[in-house]
Amino acid sequence: MLPRFVPRVLLCLLALLVGCSGTDTSAPASAPPWADGMVTVRAADLPAEARDTLALIDRGGPFPYDRDGAVFGNVERLLPAHERGYYREYTVRTPGSPDRGARRLVTGRGGEIYYTDDHYDSFRAVLR
């Protein structure tokens, strides 16, 4: 027969484990103000093709698609509001796609970078 305190100790340990399981230790301590309230992704955790596109953006091109660097109008209003021309969009190659696919990086003049893999239905702030 177990002493009376053993089930209580086990219950406490279980509660502690469950409480800690939702903690994301990979999340940054603080995101930049422009990413406040947004889902974030570290640049290192983006798909390889998105990291390649980031490297092209950093170098200033050349870009493989005519629309790369075009103004992103933010008509979905999912990104913070700014004047037209503030945001630029870049294609993230999708292997096997017959066209540009749905993946994009959107940059802001203030250094912001956003990633979408569903053609602007949602965005994640890219943290570097």
C-alpha cells in the first residue's frame, strides 16, 4: 500500500509537467515593436527557399521573377497600415509549382520582414 502523500506528489509533478509543456523556449525574449502581437518565425526556421530569397533581398538581387520588388498594397490590411509604397513583395519559390506559388516575403522600409505561405491570408513576422 502506498503512503497517502505519494498520489499527491505524483499529481503535483504531473501538473508541473503539463504547465511547462506549453512553454516555447525557442521564442525570443522580446520581439521588435513592429512584430508586437504577431505570430513570429525565426529566419533560420523558414523554408530553405525563403532563406534563399532573404539572401537575394539582402544583396539587392538579381531576382528571378518580374514581380519581385513590386509594391505590396496591403489590401488585406493584415500588416500595420502605412502609405502606399512602404511595403515590397518577393516571391519565395515553391518546388513543383507551375507558377509563382503562394509563398512570399514582404519587406517594409523600416526593416520589417513578413512571411506568408498562403498568398497573403496570414503573415508571420520574420525575426533575424
